[in-house]
Amino acid sequence: MSETTITRENVVQWRLDVRQLLERRVVEAVETVLEEELQIALGAGSYERTASRQGYRNGGEQRRITTAVGTRELRVPRGRVAAVDGGTVEFHSQMLPRYSRRTREVDEAILGVYLAGANSRRIRKALQPLLGEEHLSRSSVSRIVGRLKELFSAWQQRELATEAYPILFLDGYHLKVRLAREVLTVPVLAALGVAEDGTKVLVELRLAVSEAASLWGELLADLQRRGLRAPLLLVVDGHAGLGKALAVWPGARVQRCTQHKLRNLLEHCPRHAHAELRRDYRRIIRATNGLAARSAYAEFLRKWSRLCPPVARSLEEAGDDLLTFYDFPKSMWKALRSTNALENLNREFRRRTKTQASFGTELGALTLLWGLVAFGQIQLRKVVGYQQINTVLETWTEAA
């Protein structure tokens, strides 16, 4: 029994020794990097006399810094480097900015926990075993989250003249947010672009009280005002409000989501005929080419006009916008015939925010969603068939 106790004590002590060793090594590594950073700025090492020297050292100072292994004392070297006017200015580290009391890794860890859906209290509780209570107060966590909100606000107002998206997906995602002292389920209007290399990029997020045409119109008009060029193709669901708002870009082609339209058709069809309707509809959206698709489309209308007129009228409502994707490279048909690219993002939003009963503010809700994408919590892959995106770009250039 005693041997077992001694063994356990030895293991505990060994772990403590290893942790202390790692902590010392981390501190030494940070101090080494800071020293090298100053050496590069000066163009010379300690006591080194060279013609290329760009300043001089000025001792150092002790600073308490919270790192990934806790709060520790660091020696931060000081110096003065040559200025443009011939004088000298105080050296400031890029790795450890002035007045900083935490390393960037710690701030990123705090943001990571916040983006996982934790509030300030939960963040402090989750990171306290690693970082301790010092420099991890409620106000410090709030300041880090506040900087995230500032970044989001700047992103919302950025100029878009340098961004180009030949393909733009538009759809809404519903979220519970407190507005006017009540918790409401409201849509978040989202725009997802396909860049010139095929990468999917979150272009805009905006909370609205509904998906009315005027609100979608405001979003698209704002993108246009900030310099975004009209896309070649707009992939949308069948929402009437969004359809009217597309007049902002009259030259853009429109692809109606085939998945949304199938759901519309099934709603107008008796349940016993669902399987037959799916087969007939599949002949339209899975045809070998556009000509065969249009033939299947015409046959669908003739047949269902007799069997169930509401189904035929629902298909006619979409018109040729249901078949636009056939005019693009075949490898991209799967990506362009539905809003699945944006639906998948919305699904990730739902999964990451399901622990939140509701959001207290509009800014807090949108910042969290944007942060999930901006900080890599949600990865956006390239669009299916991106290898032929050049064909799309050639058409886009001709249309300009």
C-alpha cells in the first residue's frame, strides 16, 4: 500500500517538475524572441560595434505577462532606433505591443471559447486552471470581445470595389434575438460570394425583422453603393421579397434553388403522389444537358396540369430561372442548382449557436456569426467545380 502511495506521489511531483520546466522554457523562449526582435531593429547585437547599427539599447523592464502557461515575469528589452528625421525613437515590439498584458495566443484562446458560445463567466471558469485569475477579469474578457465587435463593424462598412464575386448566393437564416424588449425569431440576411479562385467568401450579414423586398433591396443596394460589381449569377430561394429586390442588378442572371422548388411542389401535391412527382422532377434537374432538361420541363407541365394543376402552376412560377445552371460548366451544376452552399453555412451557424437560448443584442448576434467564419471556427471550402471557374470569368468579363 505504501509503495503505491509513494509511486503516486512521485508521479504527481514529476508532473509538477515537468510543468515548471515547461513554464521556464516558455518564458525563456519569449524573452529570446523579444531580444532578437530588438537586435534586428538595431542591426547589431549586444556590445557589437558596426557601421550598420541603427540605434542603441536602453536596458530593460520587468512586465507581468499572461501566457499560455499562466502569468509570469518577463524581462522586456528596451532601446532606441533611428528615425527618418535623423533622431531616434523608442523601440516597440510587434510581438508584445506596449501595455499588453497577455500574449496573442491567450487572446485567441479567449476568443475561441467565446465563439464556442460561452459568456464571460464561463470563459473565466474554463481558462482559470491554465491562466489563473490575474489578467483574466470580467472586464478584460469584455475588452477582447469588444475588439471583436469593432472588427465586425469595420468589416460591415468596408469598401467592396477591390472584391469580385462572379457568383453570389443569397438566403436568410433565422435566429432568436432580443429586440424592443422582446425575444423574437428574426432572419439574418446573408450573402455568400464565390471569388475568382473558386473560394467561398462571406460577403454580408445583416439582421432584419423580415425578408421583405425592401429589406433585401437595402442590403443589395448597400453592396452596390460600397463598390461591389454586379455578379454574373445570383443563386436564390423562391422568396418573393428577395425576387423583387434582385432588380438592383438587372443584368445578373438568376438561378432559383431547385431544392426549395421541390419542397414547394410537394406542398401542392397529395402525399400518395410524392414519389411520382420526385421522379418527374428529377428528370428536369438531373438531365444530361439543358435541351433535355427543357424537354422534361415541358413534359412535367403537360402531365401535372392534368394530374394536379397547383403543382404545374408552382413549377411555372419559377420559369426558366430553374434551369439557368445548365448554361454553366457541367462540373459546377451541383453547386449552382441550389443554395446548399449557404444552407450548409447556416447549418453550421445553428450548430454553433444552439447553446444560446437567445442573443441580447443585434450586434452581439451578428458578431458571433461573423467571428465563427473570420477566425476559422467555420472553414469555407472552394465551390464544387472551381477548376472551371475561368470559363465563368470569361463570360463575366464579356458581360461587363
